[in-house]
Amino acid sequence: MVSENLVKALNEQMNFEFESAHVYLAMAAYCSAESLDGFANFFKVQAEEERFHAMKFYNFINDIGHRAVITGFETPSNDYKSVLDAFEKGLAHEKIVTKKIYNIADISLNEREHATMTFLKWFIEEQVEEEASFDTIIQKLKRIENDSNAFFMLDNEFAARSFTPPAE
């Protein structure tokens, strides 16, 4: 049986995933305002992924016989110094997500709640990928610095990014 403490943590994470989608939409809006449609697309796709993650938590909470409880959240930052700043803040945000996922994994491990441990395995692997992706982009942005051609090429590359939910 899943403890109330674990259900609370799962609900908090579900809501944080929805909040994450808003964080990335704010970053997309910044990029759109700067006429950087490819970078805006990157963050819009990121927001879709976060909503998908939130719904995985929503479904899991319901599947284990508990209720998903939707809450509000803080208004995300809408101001960034640059695209690099947005990605650095995105990486910092992903590190918070990772910490929160690990916390839930620790709770489920301590409570020997195997179904939740199995469920969280996908998220743990996903977080490795998320942090690596942001870090790689940050390194590319730092490397190209003021090379407008390289920046334009990266913007074009991100315009093609799309989200296809993984098969369950």
C-alpha cells in the first residue's frame, strides 16, 4: 500500500512537471519575441514533454488508487539576458527536477514500494538525458559566441525539433 507521504510527493512532482511546462513556455515566448523561432520551437517542444511527464504522474497516481490533486504554481520568469541565459536557467531547472525525482525514489525505496520504484526508473533515465541535452546546447552556444552564422544554423536545427510521446 502506498503511503500518504509518497502520494503527496507524487502529486507534488506531477504539479512541478506542469509548472515546468510553463517555465519552458516562458522561455519560448522570450525566444519568439527575439524572432528566434527555432529556439522558441525547442522550448515549446520541451513544454510538451513536461506536460507528458505530468500526465504520466497523473495516470500513475490514479492507477495506484489515489487521487491526483492539481495545484497552482508561481509565475515563471519571463525575462532572460540571452538565449544562453535561458538554456542555463533551463539546465538549473532540470537539476531541480532530478533532485525531486531522486527524493521520491528515496521515499519509495525506504518504504519498499516496488511499483513506484519501477515507475520512477523511466524518469531517472529521462533526467540524465534532459540534463545532458541542455548541457550540450549550452556548450554549443558558448562555443559559437558571436558567430551569427553558427547561431542561425542552430536556430534552424531547433526549428525541426518535434515531440513524439514514447510508446508505453
